[in-house]
Amino acid sequence: MAKRGPKNPMSDSHKAALAIGRSEGKAVRDYLEALRANKPVRGRRRTAESIAKRLAAIDTERAFADAVKELRLVQERLDLEAELAAMGTTVDTSALEADFVKVAKSYGRRTGVSYAAWRTVGVAPTVLKAAGITRSL
């Protein structure tokens, strides 16, 4: 039996609409993931000095710790070293934000995302205004 193709092949306009949806979705996803990754943490900010002080305390505690406590201290040390290394790096989200601003209004209309939903996930009002998204949309 011969292999059958689709009964109704996709039109070029349908393929173009799918491509637009994918590219808009990628711009929105990338920007929202960058916002999530750079979300400020609640509480007092740690300094490099406070991290160094805790690392020294871990070394002292580790000498007298049982096996399970030592395991936890080793993990805390690894976490603190990673945090210390990441302290100097800043992520520039301006390019992602520019791409987001270009597509957010049409993406929001097409998918039914409201101003309140954008705000709830952390998009700043200034970014929404630049994208042309208002509370009434």
C-alpha cells in the first residue's frame, strides 16, 4: 500500500503564522527566563566579606563534625563558592528586553495574556508601556 500524504496540506499562510508564533514565543520565553534568573532575593544581601567569613567558619566546624554534618558543610561550601563567583557577574537583559517589547503586545493578544498577568510574573510597567500593553488590553 502506498504511503499517503496529509489530506489537507498546510497553506503557506498557516506555515508563516506558525513560524511567527514560534519566534514570538521564544522572545517572550527568553525574557521571562532572564527575569526569573535575575530576580532579587529577599532579605539582607550577602557581601563578599560575609561569605569569606562563613567559609572560614565552615573549615573550623568541619574539623569536629560527624560524617553527615561534614557532608552538609561541604555542600554549603560549594554553594557559597558558587555564589561568590557569581557576585561579580551581571546579566545584560537589554537585548532580550528589546526583542520582548517588539512582540509582547501581539503575543499577549493572541494568547490572552493580560496586563495583570505580565505584572505578576515580574515584567516592569515601563517595559509593558514600551510594548504598548496597557491595563485596558
